[in-house]
Amino acid sequence: MNILILGSGGREHALAWAVKQNPKCDTLYAAPGNAGMAAHATCVALNPENSADVLSFVRENDISFVIVGPEAPLAIGVADDLRDAGVLTFGPSKAAARLEASKSFTKEICDAANAPTAAYGHFHDAESAKAYVREQGAPIVVKADGLAAGKGVIVAMDLETALSAIDDMFSGTFGGAGAEVVIEEFMEGEEASYFILCDGKNVLPVGTAQDHKRVGEGDTGPNTGGMGAYSPAPVLTDDIAERALDEIVRPTVAEMERRGTPYQGVLYAGLMIKDGQPRLVEYNVRFGDPECQVLMMRLGAQALDLMLATAEGRLDTAKVNWADDHAMTVVMAANGYPGSYGKGDVIRGLETLADDSFHKCFHAGTKADGDNTLANGGRVLNITARGETLKEAQERAYSELDKVDWEGGFYRHDIGWRAL
Ligand code: AMP
Ligand code: GLY
């Protein structure tokens, strides 16, 4: 079958690499893709958020399966448009994507599903939000309700920070995303991510991961989209994972079905774990980036079969074949990221990197220029490795990093430190 992947980051490169290994995949297309994805897929200049263009391309190229990578097309209903036109699609409907696109919606679903999460209030104006914050005290968490590219969450350790975050949100710092605000109890514990395929009714876990969100060593400095990740997450033991499935994920999927908006795709549950109890921090309606890179490294070609089973409603009979392995990815970012950074540096040495089932360099933000690969984003490369232990995966990833010749880039030297 011909397959189309929508998106252009490291997540989509990892998906393309895994999908292309599966003999069921004939021609693979990526829209818009990146320089690294071009090794596995034909990259096409299509906007993934333009359903009409995507649909014409699907028809003209005899595509039988579309995998939607990022949240933005899902939140505006691209998966609905494709399915309405009879195209088999991996990814939730616009209504189900509200689990990521609206934090107050997720809290409402947790209430209905009786899923453990932080206590909260939902506000439409600054005065009542501030009154609630004064009543609750700090630490407290202030969240813009809508999609804010991962920047709409302020964990306020004191009252002043919380109050000014509320002013910022209602004065439009996050655009429309901040027109409503959710204020949450501050949860302590260790965070981990749990990835579960859902076909509307059945669920199938496909791995756990932990990422490093802060830009600096020792998890310091500003938040980023993620500077590295590893899988599995040791803190999400089998018992705790089972508990998260029973108490949080299954009740959520049942509630979405009950409302007539079944969830189909991958559900990414961000969990806070304390004393053996998982609580929901947030849902995302897509694979994490860079968490997807470590999941794909471990799943390989079966990822396509699992995504097909998800889209076709067959997860009740699907299963994952686990190798008892570990994977790690280290992000190389452009100097200045997550602030402003330059583009266009030539990255050398990529041809010297190992490229096999233990080592893979996924491209996150690159552009081809003749024979050269240029940096073309904040997060640029994801040096990824697999091993029998996390330590082995880490050693493999870091020894590959030494081969990349790019003065304009940097990476964290301590990915995995909590687990190791
Ligand atoms: P989110 O975008 O909801 O994942 O929030 C970003 C980060 O803020 C999370 O990964 C947590 O580290 C932190 N966070 C969000 N909500 C809470 C909470 N209720 N308690 C403590 N930390 C939180
Ligand atoms: N790495 C965090 C995310 O994908 O949201």
C-alpha cells in the first residue's frame, strides 16, 4: 500500500523510518517532510493543515493510509475530512483531539471518568482566577486553556508569579489559547509518559518514556519541546502502568465513546507518579517528540501493523512483540534555542554516523541543499540508539554525537541521568 505521513519533525522521521521497513509499505510519501525523511519517503510540498490539498494528493497518488504526526492538523479536523472521504487515517477526530486542544475539556473528562488528576478551577476572567489563586495559595499551576505550542503552562512557586501569569494570559500573551485559563493544584512526584493506541474502544500500550524538557544540564533553564528522551521509563513500573490504564486511560476512552466522540489514534498520557499512584498531568493526541523516536527505535516495522490495527478498529486482537531493550535519543539544537537562533549552517559528518538497528540519526529540522544538509530549525537532529540496557543505549548515542561536525549546535550531556 502507498502511505502518506503528515509532518516534518523528528517524530515524523522516526515514523517514516519504521513504516518503510514494513513490507506492506510500497511508496511512502511525507508532507512536507525534511532532508532526513527523504531517505525513506518522497517529500511533497503540501501543507498538512490544508485538508483539500491533502485529499487531492491522496486521490492522485493512490494512497491507502494516512498517518497524522502533529496535533495542529488533528485539532482542526484534518483526520475527519480524510475519513469522511473514505481514507483510512491514523489520528483522532477534531472532537476527540480536544483532549489536547482544551485543558478544561480534559479536566471535565477526568471528572466524568473519575480519573485521578490535580484539583482545578476553570476561569473566563482574570479577577475570578486571581481570587481562586489567592484562596489556594502557592505553589500553583496556571494554564492557558488552548494550544500554545507547549508554552502555555506556568508552574508558579509563589503567588506573585501566578497572579502575573493570569494577567499575561488574559492580556493575550498566548493569543486565543489564553482566553480561558485552568488553574491547578501543584502535583509533586516524578513525571513519565505513557503511550497507548486506542481504536475507539480497545486500548494497547506501546511504551513508556521520560523526556528532559529543560534546555540545561541537570534539568535547569527554560522549557523546550524536549532535549532528549529514553524508553522504557523505569518509574512507570508494570504495576503503576496497569493502574494508569485502569484508573485513567480506559475510563477516558469509555467516556469519549459514551459521548459519541470515540478516540482513535495514540493517546499520550503525561503522568505524575508519587507513592505508587499515577495522576494525569495532561493528554496529548499524538506521539511525543522526541519520545516517538525512542518508541519507534524499539518497535520497528511492527509500528505500521499496530497503527493499521488502530485505524481499522482491530486492537482487540493486536499485540506488541517486545524485545527486552532500551532506547535513548539526544537532541542537537541550534545555539540560542529555545530563544532565537540562526538557520542555514552546513552540518558535516552525517555520512560517518552508524545507521543500523542500534543507531539512527533522525532529522528534526534540516533542509537539503545540493549534497549538503543545512540546519533549519531549533531542534535539528535526534541522535538515537538502542541497547540491552539504558547505559548501553546512552553510550551508543553519545559516541555517535562526537561524529557530528556542527559548531552552531549544542546538546545536553546528561540525558538519562535520573534513570542512571
Ligand atoms: P503540560 O503542558 O500540561 O504538560 O505542562 C508542562 C509541564 O508543567 C509538565 O510536564 C509538568 O512538568 C508541569 N505541570 C503541569 N501541570 C502540573 C501540575 N498540576 N503540577 C505540577 N506540575 C505540573
Ligand atoms: N516532548 C513533549 C511533547 O511532545 O509534547
